[in-house]
Amino acid sequence: MSVTDQAFVTLATNDIYCQGALVLGQSLRRHRLTRKLVVLITPQVSSLLRVILSKVFDEVIEVNLIDSADYIHLAFLKRPELGLTLTKLHCWTLTHYSKCVFLDADTLVLSNVDELFDRGEFSAAPDPGWPDCFNSGVFVFQPSLHTHKLLLQHAMEHGSFDGADQGLLNSFFRNWSTADIHKHLPFIYNLSSNTMYTYSPAFKQFGSSAKVVHFLGSTKPWNYKYNPQSGSVLEQGSASSSQHQAVFLHLWWTIYQNNVLPLYKSAQAGEAHASPGHTLCLSDVGALCTDSVSGGGEPCADSTPSAGVLCANSPLGSNQPAQGLPEPTQMVDETLSLPEGRRSEDVDLAVSVSQISIEEKVKELSPEEERRKWEEGRIDYMGKDAFARIQEKLDRFLQ
Ligand SMILES: O=c1ccn([C@@H]2O[C@H](COP(=O)(O)OP(=O)(O)O[C@H]3O[C@H](CO)[C@@H](O)[C@H](O)[C@H]3O)[C@@H](O)[C@H]2O)c(=O)[nH]1
Ligand SMILES: [Mn+2]
């Protein structure tokens, strides 16, 4: 049964978070999707990512705070730190849906969660850090311009006690923890992947019924690297994962490899026929390597990974080729990387036999590009265009 006036909604304000949104969207599609899929984006999202998102999501909706109604504009100018927060609140403007479930772009759905639509506004699961507050990574809401306006007014008048949407939503829906137990979603609908170990017997007892995992916190799945051959997630810098978290990270990366990477390939090849949810099959790295080695188009002479590829599969931390196999000389990383033309615009997506990594590109804009961004209203309030930075520049100039 398909319900067209209800939707799962997520948000991605840049190409990096788009990677999370894509994995989330594909994870929802894996479990008998009966609702629409919507992603809210902001102007920063590149055109390539928009094309790719449109293959997974039924609707890719750009929200632009600056162009919105006056009351948003005002709130935004007075309280630039509320920028991202206000973006999430845009989900209340999706009034062509009667009810929606919002999911952060860093969540992953493990099974069908249609029963969430039986709940009313405002339903959410407790925050693991302060269970009298809800976590705003998964919530059920009812789009309404009236509610949206009240939320923005609330933001303007009271700000947010954590400077972000979770604080704001908790003070707006402040009787959540006491008024109606039906609005308390069970923790399995928003299982924080990195904090559950504080009560490990509970995780042992209930963890297997988890339905939505949330990679809450500063280290996201896309901050790790992945070895597609061994299926291991490589730790990055100080990031380390425990055993349970590793299972979810592995799942995230498997979906990324099998259901997201192929979309890049087809988008780059201009294969516009892919309908939402349709994924082209490029799940084996062998195909990736063949394609880039041959320049594309040529079928793989041997679709099973060559000895060289198998060598690249050696366990992490070991650079030794596997016993009895030749040195992986012909299979060095650069031959297997996605060709230049297959790179996303604002993310550095490096795909090789032994490693997939997603990194943010640090782009230096030319002064003309900077000016155009300003004129288009794409102002980096939190970063280099923040008032404090501008003040610094003025001070330097005046000295
Ligand atoms: O640069 C960004 C940052 C965030 N988001 C979106 O906003 C969500 C929330 O940000 P996230 O980095 O996931 O925050 P959390 O680590 O989950 O931290 C908590 O705190 C946030 C701020 O209150 C809440 O939004 C989260 O739901 C809550 O779990 C993301 O999932 C995205 O959908 C972007 O699109 N771009
Ligand atoms: Mn989150």
C-alpha cells in the first residue's frame, strides 16, 4: 500500500551530508518503501549531487533562507547562529504532505518503520545524553505553515539553549517528556551508535531489534575510510569504533558502495533513465577497475578480481601481499580511482580497489565567485562572512 500524502524527510546542506542522505534514502528503499522520499537541500549543494539525489528521492526541494518570507529573513539576520537550525525547521513547510517522519542525514534505517506514521506530532525518542529531552534526529511531525511560523517566532524570541534545532524543538514542544507516552518513540527508532555501550546489557537484550541507527556526534560514517575488498572500516585519526558500532558502520559503507557509488557512475555517464530507487549494478570493485583502466565501455575481460586485486585485499595494517600471490604491481590505486570526470564537485570521492574515501574539497573561490555568492544571497554567516571575521577585516583595513 502506497501512501502518497506522507513522506520521509531529510536535510543536506552540503555535498558531504548528501552522502549520508543518499545512504539513508537507499536504506529506506531496501525495506518496502510505502511513503514518498523528500530531501531538503540548500543552494550550496552542487548540481551533480542534485542529479544523484533525484534518483533516490521523489522530491529534492531547495530551501533558501534568504529568499523566504520576511519573518525568516529577519530571524536569520538577527541570529545568524540559528542558520542551520532554521533550515531543519523548513520541513514544516511541506504542506502537501499530511504527516512526515524527519530523519537526520546521519541515520540509517535497518527495517521497515511505517508504524511511525501511526504516531502524532510531536513524537521523538529520548536523547541518550539527557533522556528528559528528545533527540531531534528522528521525529514525527505534521507540516503546517502556522507551526512553522510559531517555531521561527520562538527561535527569534528565545533562541535555542544548545544553539541548534534540538534545543529549540525541545523548548517549543516542552511537555514532550510528560504529556503523552505515545509521543515517546522507543529508543530502537533512534539508537545512537556511539553511546549505547553505556548500558551494554540493554544493548545485548534489545539491540537486535534496532530499527534506526543514528551516527550522532562529530564523527560520521563518511569520516572513515572503507576497504571494499575486506569489508573493513578504517579508522580515521582519533576516531575509533567499538564492536557494535563497527557493525553499523560496515552496513553504512556496504550501502554506500553498492547503492550509492553506482549512481555517480550513471549520473556522470548521463544515463538519465534511472528512475527513483533504480540502482545500476556496479557493486563489485572489479567493474570499477575495468572501467577506469579501459576508459569505460569495454566489458571486463575477467570479471573476477585479478590476483592483484586480491593482494589489495590483504588485511588492514599489513602491506604484505598475500602468500603465494604475485605482487600487486599492475593494480596500484591510481589506475583504479574513479577518473577525474567522475568526481563529485564539492567532495573528493576517491575509489580504489583497497579504499573508498569521501573528503570535503577545500575550494578557494576567486574574488568574482565570492562576489557572485554574496549577490545571490549565499552568504557564509557561520564562516568567513561571519560578523566577527568581517569586523577583523575592517579593523585590519583601518589600522
Ligand atoms: O553541515 C550540516 C550539518 C547538519 N546537517 C543536517 O542536520 C542534521 C543534524 O546534524 P548532525 O551533524 O547529524 O547532528 P548530530 O550529531 O546528530 O547532533 C545532535 O544535535 C543536532 C543539533 O541540535 C541535532 O540536529 C541532531 O538531531 C542531534 O542528534 C544532519 O543529520 C543533516 O541532516 C546538514 O545538512 N549540514
Ligand atoms: Mn544526526
